[in-house]
Amino acid sequence: MAAIFSIASGKGGVGKTLITTSFGILLSRQGKKVIMIDGDMGLRNMDLGLGVENECLYNIYDAAQGKCFLEEAIIPVSKNLDFLPASQNDSWDTVFPSAFDTVLEDIQNSYDFILIDCPAGLGKGIETAFSLSDHVVLVIAPSWASRRNADRLRTMVKPQISAHFVLNQFSYVNDRQIGFDDMLETVDPDLFGGVLPYSEAVNQLSHFGHMTELDNDCAFSKALAYILRSILEDKEFPVTRWKSLVCQGDKENEKILNGLPLRKSHYGLTWNSGSKVYRRRRR
Ligand SMILES: Nc1ncnc2c1ncn2[C@@H]1O[C@H](COP(=O)(O)OP(=O)(O)OP(=O)(O)O)[C@@H](O)[C@H]1O
Ligand SMILES: [Mg+2]
């Protein structure tokens, strides 16, 4: 039976989708069979970072309603890694939680991990995902608003379910945002899952739909691997290790900003009025 993860935050734009995608890529490279589900019904965008937006013919709600076979909605991304898109036209106001539940039941024996990218805010989508999950990851960006929103979501996680705060987009260079040390002081050590540095390289991969090219050796990926161990193996790492990963991330960013060639190929999006979705012009 697959272990089910929900990646949530309350606040929007903090990195839920990027983290879900990266967890999926990392776990699949470790030989685990993984499916990532876009739970952001009506505002899906996980397909873009993965570069599979042109392949999203059906979605999880179509499969739940019997409009297609589940296999038709599931998109193979890379070895051991599958993706199930959210509906673009239905929102959580119109999607039945039981439909989501049914699909998860159907796929649970085919994977080691099911990762649900939750929508921002509170509501039916979050409640449904949390009720099905074994692990909840609450993402905190370097802002007090994000910290408070994640705390609010924490109250919605049942005590028997594992919950961890993951700090994301931290940097020692950017002094206009809350620093890692200040944020860490506010987090209960038992709930601290780890910190991910802000990464220019990863941000680019996500913007251009090349997330599957994520470099295993960059600070972001190393931190991600430690986070998975701290959640799955309940392992604690010294604070110095996390700090050095944030510093390494800063150094990598500096190299990029100082002229390391940026990815040139930029494929724009166009609105497809027939299927009411954005598609890449060419890939
Ligand atoms: N650690 C990071 N380093 C660099 N860029 C990041 C990092 N985390 C997130 N980003 C960037 O921040 C932006 C928002 O990330 P993402 O879409 O994953 O947030 P989200 O929480 O899923 O947003 P929403 O609430 O809208 O679903 C993206 O451009 C992403 O590439
Ligand atoms: Mg998102």
C-alpha cells in the first residue's frame, strides 16, 4: 500500500507544487514507484513544471466520473514516476471528495508513494487530502504570514497523522526576507522537517517545464533528500547541516547570477479555447 503525502501551506505561492514535484522526482530516482496528483482543482499548474501540459487530455475527476479509464488520465513522466492532473474547469466546490477517495483506493496498490499537491487556502480540497494522508508536509516561506497560515493548517491535521513543517526558499544573502535562524526559532523541533534553499537553477527548471532535469547534487536536492529521511525515518539532523545547505544554495545562485549561462529555450504558452487550457507553443 502506498504511503500518502499531502503538501500544503495555507498561503499561496510558497512552493507546494515545486516541492511535490521534486519529492516525486527524487523518490522515483531512489527506485520507488511514485504518482503525483495535482489537487489544485480549477487552478492546476503542476503539469507546467513537468512539461507535460500538452499531454493532459483527461484528469482525475474525469477518471472518477467514468469519463475515461484511469490509465488514460495517468501520464507517465519518467521511470517510476507518474502524474495525475487536476481538472481545469471544475473546482473543489463542484468536485466530490468521494470521487478523489475512489481514485486513490484504485491506485493505492500500484505505487509506493502517492503525493498530493494541495491547493492554497482552507476548504474541501485540503480537508479531503488530509483525511486520506499518512504524512502532511506544511510549507513555510520566509514570511510571518506564511508561518501563521501553516500553523492554522496544522490544527486541521489529526493527531495520529505525521505532520512536518518544511521551510522553503531560504537564503542568507537576501536580507529583505525573514532569515532561516529567526524562522527556525519559532518551529517546534519535533515538527521541523528541514529547510530548502532558494535555488535560481530549480526556479528556472520549474518555469521552463524541465523539472525532471533536477540536478541530484545541488543544495536543493541534497536538502530534499534529508527532509525525506527526517520524515520517513524520523531522523534528526544537526542545525549546522541545514545552515550549510542554505549557504551552498546561496553560492550556487551567485554563480548563476554572475553569468553562468541561463537556459535559452523558452517556449511560450498559448490559450487553447477549444479545450480551455494553456498549451506550450512547441516542445
Ligand atoms: N526553493 C525554491 N527555489 C527557487 N524557486 C522556488 C523555490 N520554491 C518555490 N519556488 C518558485 O516559487 C514559485 C511558486 O512556487 P509554487 O508554484 O510551487 O508555489 P505553490 O505554493 O504551489 O503556489 P500555489 O499556492 O499558487 O499553488 C514558482 O515560480 C517556483 O519556481
Ligand atoms: Mg501550487
